[in-house]
Amino acid sequence: MNRTDAAPLALPLPPATGGWQEGDPPGRRRWVTLRRPLRLESGGTLPGVRMAYETWGRRAVDGSNAVLVLHALTGDSHVAGPAGAGHPSAGWWDALIGPGKALDTDRWFVVAPNVLGGCQGSTGPSSRRPDRKDDVRWGGDFPRVTVRDQVAAEAELADTLGVGRWAAVVGGSMGGMRALEWAVGRPERTGSLLVLAAPAAASAEQIAWGSLQISAVRSDPGWRGGHYHGAAPGSGPHRGLGLARRIAHVTYRSEPELASRFGRKAQPGEHPAQGGRYQMESYLDHHAAKLVHRFDAGSYVTLTEAMNGHDIGRDRGGIAQALHRARMPALLAGIHSDRLYPLHQQAELADLLPGADRLRVLQSPYGHDGFLIETAQVGSLVKELLSGFTDRPPL
């Protein structure tokens, strides 16, 4: 995330899917299979849903110390811990979870699921279809899912874990969308709320950025209508996925940061006037190369479509009326340099949520990615949110 040399990675040919597959090392993941087909907002059902998740700490006897942490688009359940077998990247909020940290695992039972539609253990496009006997993947036949469908699956996971009500639900970006859905759709199960860098509804511009990324993936000849999972290495839609990542990454960072880090400098040993790259191009190449080796193109499309469809007020009388349902203590925070989900969207949430007092602003040059990078500031917000729980739940 803070890499400055922006050198391209020397990696083998990208696999058809970079997501976790059956037979791969499980790492810290555990799984729950939902007891019945999941009813989707579209009216259909999704059979045999499995949810991958990780936990830290011990659950209290009554489940009252459980905290739900929800990841962003290309995140996963591995919030804390090192990279290793089963986990291609280190925990994305490792500084926040553990003994004595903001989410103190001597007190709190922290749960992080991989989102429905994802590719790191939960049911998604790269999963084998449970309704077929020919070992085929869902691929392009995976149904369209919404943020509400994703939270419905997480609620059944909570039931299985014996958590009737979360002490807190915490999420940023796409995770913040799901956190809002928990608060509005299941307020009785959401004890408190922290939303970082997320809107009440996706705006026209955000839909535009997402649609460009979806088109990039689907226009790759290796996409094959989403049925590419049996392709040989280098024959999947990695070019389209890499282009989507390049587009997205520009929106994740701020213009001043990119200007100060890269400006118009050429990549060492390359000359743009002679077909070489600028450092900015090499930086984007680097992030594209990383993603295609750890993510699935179908999941990228599925999750981006869910984000584009996010609207907390849909069929609930509008945003204001919907947010009025969520009366739990709430902290709303944005990043001052975020150009993807600008501050006015979090300000709207802070104004309309009954349990919120004011907007918190993270000071960061890193744009939208600040919610991942500025862990000291985020940790302070987590501590503030949880400070209202004065009694230590029984373990």
C-alpha cells in the first residue's frame, strides 16, 4: 500500500482465478454452510451457501462481546495476522486487532466474514455449484446479489456463532455499506455502529466508476461470459481485471499524493517517449499484477454490481426515513482527501442517523485508502465507539 518504487512484479502467468480454491491451505478460515437456500432480494434463491470467516478472542457466554468487522471490495476475512499458507496478504487491519489493541481480544470476540459473492472461501462465482453433480463452477450463472443479500447471509452466520446482537458493527467502503445495512435492516442486532468512507447510496459518479471497471473485465476475450474458471494460466480475464484495478486504484488515492510521489517522472531505465513507462504507470501495473494473482474476476464484477446497487433508502421511504430506524450509538467518519466517497456523503449520514453526534474526519493524504492506512486514527474511533461498554462481558 505504501510501496514507492512501483517496480513491476516478477510473477508467473496469472491463474484463471486468483481466489481461494478447494484444496488450498485453509489458513485461519472456518466455514459455515447455511441451513437452507438463501432468499435473494431479486426473488430467487441461492443454494448451499458457505460463509468463510475468521475470529479472534473468545465469545462471551451470552455472545455480548462480539464485534463484526466487514471488509472492502478486494479485502477478505483475514483482518489480522501474517501472510502465509492460505493467506496471500497480511491482515489489512492487523494493527487494530489483538491483546491491548483497539479491538482488544482479551475482551472482544472479533468476527470477520468473507462477503457473499467473494472469492476467499465464501460462495461466489468461482465456487462449485451445489445443485450440479458435474463439478461445474457458478461462473457467469452466479445470481446477482445485493448488499442486503450479503447481510442476510452474515446474519445466518451470526446465528450459527450464537451471536444474537453484535456489540458493534464496523466497516469501511463496501464494508461500510454492509454495516449501514445491518444498522437499518437489523437494528435490534446492532449494538453500535462505525462507518468509514461509505455513502447512504451509490452516487451517479460512483456508479460510473464501477461500471467502467465491470466493462473492463467483461470486454476481456478471456471472460467467456463468466465461464473461464477452467482456463489455463494466462488464458483467463486477467487483463480486464488488471485494467479494472488500475481504474479503481486511481480513485482510491488522492491527486496531491500521486503528484508528490510520482509527478511526471519516468520509471528508472525506461523512456516514455520511446515506449517506456512513467512511474505512475508502473505503480498501477504493480497493483494490477498483485490483484490478478489473489482475486477472481467474477467476484470483482459481482461485488462491484452490489456496490453500484447500494441504496439504504430503497423501498424504505428514502434515505432519511430508512436511517431513522437506526437509533444505536453511531460514529460516522470520512477522509478529507477522499475523492471516491467524498466527505459530504458521510456528513449526510452523521446528520440523519439519530445516534450520531457529528462527523469525524480522518486527516490523510492517501485519499479513500486512508481508512486502511491511518490505523492510529481509526483505532481511536474504535476505542471511542466501544468506550460505552463499561461492563466486561462474561467469558
